[in-house]
Amino acid sequence: MQEIIKPTELVQSLVKGLEVIQAFNQQRPAMTLSEVATVTGYTRAATRRFLLTLVSEGFAKQEGKLFSLTAKVLDLGFSYLSTLDVWHNAKPIMEQLVELLNESCSAAVLDGNDVVYVARVATTKRIMSITLNVGTRLPAISTSMGRMLLASLSDTALDEYLNQCDLIKHTQYTLIDKAALKADILQVREQGYSMVEQEFELGLTSISVPVHNNIGEVIAALNVSTHMSQTARKQILEVILPALKQSVMKIEQLG
């Protein structure tokens, strides 16, 4: 059980520094001091100190008036990944699955409203319009791995999650009715797998199963994604799903 943290025990400067890092994204790869201040809501003076500290420590660089992050920021993410030996050891198992199915395989964990990719083995064929890598974030509510992980939450936690999350319609098939979403997630919990068809990207179907630790807790989800035009729904359930479950059994034995 997580310890209750008092506001007085937080280092606010660290919190703010991390928010400055997170202000940069794909849409805002480089910003002026004023733009960072606007995004974060901090004063120009405070923002300047945070940015100069990041530059001094090598996490950011400055070119004229523009600031941007450096590759050193990846060290923060890889520090987390290095604690998850299971995914380093699981890669050969994922590679075997990809070779067997000729479809990409990924693993992700739940982080806020997103799933974050912690492992991925891709095929040579491209099935999504975006590039997926370790660290990629996708909306949990519209992905099979996200719904698989949400199914592991308690009823109370799931209700709280659905009450606060924003629903975005990515395609005409995206579920945006919260009652329907909850019903789908509860069905996922009962059947032990999640299949999402064309809700995040047209033509894309993804199927996921849970990965447990040695005390039975769900720690991640493993998925295989394919195009419906290439793989019929029946084949996904009769061929891909059993192979996916077999791979998860092998991964869980590593832990």
C-alpha cells in the first residue's frame, strides 16, 4: 500500500523542474523561455532558472532564444526500464512470437490516462501510421493494452478513472460512451483478454492479455496488432490469442 504523502514533504522545485521537462513534446520540440512559462504557468524568472539548470546538467540545450531537450532525458526513462529485468529477458520470447505470427508484439504499463510502451518487437511490415517505440504513449481507453490494464483495477478505481478521463473519438468506431466502455472493460476482466477493433486507427485490430508478477498482480499487458484485412477476426482468436497467452506464460516464468 502506498504511503500517504503530505504536501509539506514534497520538494516543489523538483516537481516544477519535471513539469518543465514535460512541457516539451512532439508538437512543442523547441520553445522560447516565454513559451515554456506560458505552458507551465510559472513566472519567467522561475522558468529561466529551471531551463538553465537543465542546460547545465545536459538535459536541455539552448540555441539562440530556443530551448529543447537533449537525448540525456532518455536516461530518466531507461533508469526505470533497467529496473524491469523481465522485459530485457522477455525480448527473445517476443521475437519468437513475432517470427511465428509475422505481426508486431508490444508490452505496456498503465501511467495516468496513457499506456507507456516498455518493450516492443516490430515486424518489417508497417501497420500503423505512427511510429511505436519504447516510451511511446497511447490513450489507454482506446487501446487493447489499456483496457486490459484497466480491467485489473478495482471497481472503485475503475469508476474514478472513467469519471475523470477525457474521451476522444479517434475514428468512427471509437467508444466514447462511458457506460459502454465500462461494460467492455468488465467483459475484458471476465474473458481474460482485450480486443479493440479500429478504435484508435482505421483497419487496425489489437489483442492483449495480462502479464502477472509472482504474486498474481497484473504488471503489464502484452499485445499483438494486425490489420483486419490481413488477419480475420476468427484467426485472431484461434491463432494469435493462444500464441500470445503461451508467450505470456513463458514471460511470467522469468519473474
